[in-house]
Amino acid sequence: MSNTLPKDFESFSKARAQGFVKMKELKESGKNVVGVFCTYTPREIFLAADLVSVGLCSVSDETIADAEKVLPRNLCPLIKSSYGFAYTEKCPYMYFSDMIVGETTCDGKKKMYELLGELKKVHIMQLPQRQDDEQSKDMWYKEVLLLKERIEREFNVVITEKNIKEAIKLENEVRVSLKEFSELSKLVPPPITGLEQLKILFGSDYKFDVKEKIEEVKNITKKIKTDYDNGERKVNKNLKRILVTGCPIGGATEKVVSAIEESGGVVVVYENCTSMKKLELLVDEKEADPYRAIADRYLKIGCSIMTPNNRRLDLLSSLIEEYKVDGVIEMTLTACITYNVETSTIRKFLESKKVPFMTLETDYSSSDTAMLKTRAAAFIEMLG
Amino acid sequence: MNMSDITESKYFVGIDLGSTMCKAVLFLENNLVDKEIVKTGYNHVASARDVFSTLLKRNNVDEKNIIVSSTGYGRELIDFASKSYTEITCHSLGALHLDSSIQAVIDIGGQDMKAIKIEDGKAQNFIMNDKCAAGTGRFLAMALEKLEIQFEDIDKHVEIESSIKINNTCAVFAESEIISLIAQNKNRYDIMSGVIHSIALKVSQMISKFELSKDKNILLTGGLYASDIIRQIIENTIKYRVITSKYSQFAGSIGAAILTYNNHIKK
């Protein structure tokens, strides 16, 4: 297996770091920035208002100690760390965000946003906890409209129907391009490793020119496919094909992917919000009311903060089949109540489908890498 | 496989490099020939080399005829092993080699403890506690030291029932609790029984996630196997049949050797 990333990957793996400078330049050129935390946040609204939006979910434990001056220790590391970056002003994206949009997703985030509101301008959308009834759909539709109004007011812009429809089209194209990229790993063996796939998926969020991003992702997909068709095989066909599910993966939690891929496995697909959870659904471009289309699409996302979370089971089923998955490994973050409680449902569901399953609970520290490796290796050895 | 491989018998060495003890076994084909155990020293790899060369010298075996595999916490440090496997896989296969009818393995190591559910001749599920000393050999060692009891004396003086309950699961806090019990002039063997009950309780919590049968045996591996009182207290606490083998401490290294043998004959 090649240890060097192809050149094209470099622009993605460095995107987050290089994005700092890019963002500064964008701000200096007069652009405004909205920071977001969640896959439920409708990015189309920001794009339509010609704003740059960037994900603020932190993936490093660097600021956790500082966050713990204010937040309790027994809290999700993503929440602590993200808050910590605002508190210490260490994250340029947080720093440059003119406004932050959060949702009432999990309790931890909900309460953290109150404290974040003391440091930055925060707009909170009230996300329903159910997905299928008219009441919840209407509630979310109203929240999307409220967001639109707030953005227009805050940034002194008018979002026309043309703006929003074009934004919908573009964001759908982004989803399609990233999904097609991910689908390369349906091949047996996959053309790239899970870590390489993650670099593109994760890095793509830090590419702020949407049209350029779509082009780059399409080009890299084409190149990988061409090389594969020409016989290039960088991944050993004997590696066990693993689906990763659970909490978002990136940065500090890449250790889980490394543990899998250093122990005889290759991650072929991520069900979590780093990938499929946010890529599988498109906004209906034919729906007359674009805001209705946006609200309906986003509300469908299958996250453990919803009750029940049936969509996750459906998505897992189809991904396991499409990607010819040998085993499912879940990563939950310490103190993530919703995912940790949902583990039991996922276990029962996968047992009924006779799909091997293991859950790994971890945080942002690097002290448990050996333990993760032993468990991942044992799981893969059990796949026989 | 060429002709010379068929006629020449192969030796297999499985090395289980644990954090506390380094165990190794020598197999001739799939028969256990010899075993060796040393304390894992500061230089882990040296301990592994130590047991390896002892086995070779004692049995007059040429290094050329051996395939070495490793397991345990230090499995990847052993550069002279051709393959390494996790202790979960090795303990399962090793335990099955010792008793093919078992339904699970409970391994209480020096610094960790694990339970492995066995089904269809292999590991099907496992639970590990490697985050703290509760329920591990370290916990027991601390108690033995504080109470000034030798491990070998447990079976002579410690009773299965104890009037003392150790309330703290954390080894550090439990140590304070033991000291205060000593100060209250409680009987040392009674305290020891309480400590063993505490370990058994942790085992019970660990295996509560498995679906087990009352009609099958669970094999206890790891250094604590040598005490029948410990075995009985665990059995009474978890309410499933617990057995040991005189090779219990070598289950991991046996599994590594067997696994390598099985892979070798497949070729």
C-alpha cells in the first residue's frame, strides 16, 4: 500500500490549514462569514446570501483544558474543544465568523451555545426531535425562514428566489460530487484507503469557492477511477471492508481509522456526518417553495438526536450492501448520550442482520491508541 | 509446500508478552512440548528473547525449524516473530485447545481483564477493561502486599465467604480502605476474601453482557488460575461454572502457536 498521498490529495489535506489564509483574504475583500456546527444547518441560505460558511466542529484536544475552566469535564470532547477554540480565540475560522448558527440538537451543544453567545453572535435554530409528522416539518420550515430573515437583516442583503434556487443547485452538485467520490470505494478492492477518503471529505469543507470545489472533487474522482481502470491497485484485496458509523470523525479521532487500517481492515464508507449522513439526500429542485424543499431535505437527516432514528438503520442497511461491508465499527465520543444510548439499538439491528459489529468509545486524547488498535485488530481477526 | 517441508517437522513458538509476565510455549506440530515464563523486565523484547532461547536450548531445536508468533500487549515489539495476533484471538484458541467444550474465557491479567465469548470454535465477542486496575492482577498484588500474604497461602487460609466488603472499585481508593480495615484489626484473610470478591464482582459485571449457559464451562486464564479459592469465589459470584487448567497461564501463547500451526498446514 502506498504511503504517499497523491499530489491532488495534498490540496485537500492541507485545505484546513491553508483555509486560514484564504479566509483572511476573503474577509479583507469584504466577504462575511457564518460559522456552523451541524449537518442540519441549511448551507444554501448562506450561499444564496453570498456568505462564506465554514464548519466549526473542533477536532483537536488543544483547547479542552481551557474549556474545562467553564464547562464540566464530563462533557463531549467535540463540544468542549469547539467552545475552547472560541474562548481562547485560537481558531481562525471561529475568529473570523461574523455570526454562528447553531441548533438545538443535543443537550450539550444547546447549553454550550448559550455560553458561546457571550463570546460571539449566535443564532439558534430550534430543531424538532421528530422527523415524520407535519407539526415537526412545519416547525422546521418556519425556522428556516427565520434564519433567512436573520441573515438578510444581519448582513443587509436580500435573498431572491433566483439566489436561493441557484444555491440549492450548487449545494446539490457538491453533494453529488462528494458522493460519487465516496462511491469509488464500492470497488473491490477499493482504490483508496479510508484515511485518504477522509482527507478529501473532511478537507472539502474548507474549500470556500463552491464551484472550484465541485471541479476539484470531480477531477480527483476521475483520476482515481482512470488509474484503477488501468490496473492500479493500491489497496490489498484481502483487507476486511469496514463501515464506520457514529459520531463525526476527523482530526484527533482519525486514530480510530488508523487503528482499523493498521490491523488488516480498510474503511470503505462512513455512515456518519463526515460523509453519507450529509451526502445521501438532495434538496428537491422541483419543489415550488425552495425553503420548503430545503427544510424537508434537512429534517430527514438520520442523527441520534432524533427520536426515533430510523433513517440511520435504513442508511446502514443500504450502505452495508452497496459497499460489500464485512463488519461495522462504531465510534462514539465519551459523554455523547444520544449515540451511546443508541448503540444498543444498532447492535440488536446488526445482530439481526448477522453483520459483525463493535463499538469503540473514545475522546480526543491520544492515550488510548494502543487500546483502540487491540480492539480493532481483535474484531478484524474475528471476521476470519 | 515442497518435499522438504513435508518430511521436516516444524516447531512453533508462541510468545505472549504481557505487561507483567512473558510466557512462551514450544509446539512440535500441534503438540505442546515445553513452556517457559519470566517476569517482563524493563527491556520487554529482551524478556521475549530470553524465553525463546531458553526453550530452544532446552529442547535442542534449531532456529531454522521454527515459526514464531507473538501476542500480548507487547506483541508488535517482538521483531523476531513472523506474525502477531491479538490476545483475544490467542486466548480463545489457546483456551479451546485446553478444553474444546468451553463457552467463554475470563482472562485476568497483570494490568487488564477481559472476557471472551466463544462460539463455533472461535471468539465471537469480547469485552476488555484495560483502562484501570480494578479487577486485575495489579489489584490483587497490591492487596497481597498490604496484608503481607503470599499468593500460595490464599488457598490455605482464605475462606470463600467473607464478612468484609470492599466498597471502592478503584485500586487506589481500595488500598486506603484495606489499610483502614487493617487498623480496625480485621482478620487479614477475611480482608483478602473481600478483595477477591471485589475482583469477582468486576468479572460478573463484565460478562453480564454475554448470553451464557449454565451447562457449559468458562475457562479462567491468567496468573490467578493457580488459586482454587479464587476460582470458587468467581464461580459463586458470576453463577456460571468456572474451570482452570494447569496451562491456564499459557493460554495466550498456546493460542499463538496453534494459530500459526493452523495457518502453516493450510499452505
